[in-house]
Amino acid sequence: MLAPRQKTPFPKPRGRNLWFVIIGLIILIAIGAVAAVRIEYDRNLSAVSSSTKTQYFTVQSGWGMNQIAVGLEQAGLIRSASAFDTYVRNSDEQLNLQAGTYVLSPSMTVQQIVDKMVKGEVSKNLLTILPGLTIQEIEKTFAKAGYSQTEIDTAFNPATYNGNPALASLPSGASLEGYLYPDSFQREADTPASTIVGESLDEMAQHLTNDITSGFMTNGLSTFQGITLASIVTQESGDPSQEPIIAQVFISRIKQGMMLQSNVTADYAADLAGVPRSVDIDSPYNTYLHTGLPPGPISNVTAAALQAVAHPATSTYLYFVAGDNGTIYYEYTADQHQQDIQKYCQKLCAQ
């Protein structure tokens, strides 16, 4: 009689085999992660929605990739600023995006938007009021568009717009400086200049919400003063993320009776007088010589600047300087501020 066969035990995996299993799992996880990232990236390059409603988007001269990408995302025209940035760089088109005003819609993909900007397919029949422009610069924009000086004089006379809610805070005798909201406006051959200015004022009125004006009051500012400070903030920074801190610095200085010492106010005063720019110019607009706000706005304003003045940061800085590298450095004391100037602002601050 044969003896029963012994069962051969299943061999246990050796250490080397276990490592193969672990490495295989890691590879599978990595492949899955890469695939997930790729799927999300492709999704972010797709259209935001099926809406074909068009809107104007202006790429300002001198804008970098980040400003364009963030602007498109904030306008609801792309899903992700970082995905847009990556796509443009991978396409090696970052130096080929052209300034101008484009007609875009949420139904366009990132590729379609980039192609449009690379080809410079700017919208026709538009008059664009760029942010941060003085009233004189805006008048020149109208002159270049073909309007006569007589038309411009009428269009830029505040009396032409009696009853417009945007001008409720405008002091008697003041110009429209600071009140023309920046945007692109449709213009046909027979569109009066006053129609475009009126539309710009209407937009300004829409941005002067109760939230904004009450925010001004909370910070001890009238609506006119709030717009004046917003114009300074607009001039001081091209980065909306920094504007609440800049506004906080100026509001803190006003409350403490300190001079604003803003170079852009002195520049405005010099340009107004037609003399070389200097922080020593004798003008009520020069906040290096006079305490408090200047007599009025020094340019038009952005929604971000209005928001920053209405709701400044909660920090307590009293000084800031923009370094040669574009970074803004904030400090609490004059000594710290001077150290920042010597360390970070050798070129710009010497001008």
C-alpha cells in the first residue's frame, strides 16, 4: 500500500519578490497619478462652458504671462491660470501674445484663445480706456480715434452728464479725472464721444456700490477721497494682490497725520505743470510736501483698487518700497524702510 503523498507547502515570497511587488505598485500609482494630472490639465484647457456670449478682454502693453492668465481666469474665460501658463510655455508662444482688445467667450478653448492672441486678432470698432490713465491721456485716446477737439471738450465736460449717479460725489468745478472707468467700448462711425464717456461713467457708478462707499466711510474717507486714494493705489502697483496692503499703508499714514510720500502724486503734479518730474515740485498734489490726500484723483481707477481702499489689509505697516526686482517690501519703521531701499532699490530709487 502506497503512503499518502505529502502536500508541498506554497513557497513564501522571498524578499526580492516582495520588493518587485512594491516597486510595481509604486509604478502603477505613479502612472495613475500622472494620468490623473494629465486628465485634469486637459480639462483645464477645455472651454469653461457652452455659453457663446462674447465679452471684451484687453491685454495691456507690457503685461506678462501671469497678468494675462490671471486676468482671463478672473474674467471667467479660462478654467485655470496655471494651466493656461503651462500651455503657452509648452507651445513656446509666451513672447508672441500681442497686446490689444479681443472678443472672447467662455465657449472658447485655451488653444483658441492663444491662437487669437498670437495672431493679434484684436476687435475692430472699439475704443479702449486703459486703467491708470489721466484725463489728458484719455482725451488723447479719443483724439487718436478721430474725434475733434470740439467733440472731446463737450464729452469731457461734467455738465454734459448732470444726474449721472457716478458723479454724485464730484465736487463743483472738478474735472472727470478719476471717474472714467477703464473698459473697451463699441464704437461705430457715428457714435458720439459723449456716448462712450457716458457708458464709462455708468460702469463707474456700478462699481461704486454701497459696500464700496460704506467701506470708504469706515476708513474715514468720503467717496471722492476714496476714489482719490484708489487712483494712487492703482498707480503704485500693477499687482491687485498687493493693493490691499498698499491701501492699508496709506490709510494708516493718513490717520497718524503722516505724509503719504507717494512718488506717483509728485509725478502727476510735474506732468500737470509740464516740468521735469521731481519730488520737490511745489504743488498741492505733491504728497512729499503736503499732508493728507491730494486735491483729487491722479488717474482713473480699477475695481481692485476701489475694493482695496474700501477693505484694506489688516496689517499695520507704515512704509513700502518696490524693489528693482519688482517685489514690494513692507516695513514698520523708517530705519527698516531705509535699509530696504539701500538693499533692494538701487536702480529705481535712484531715478
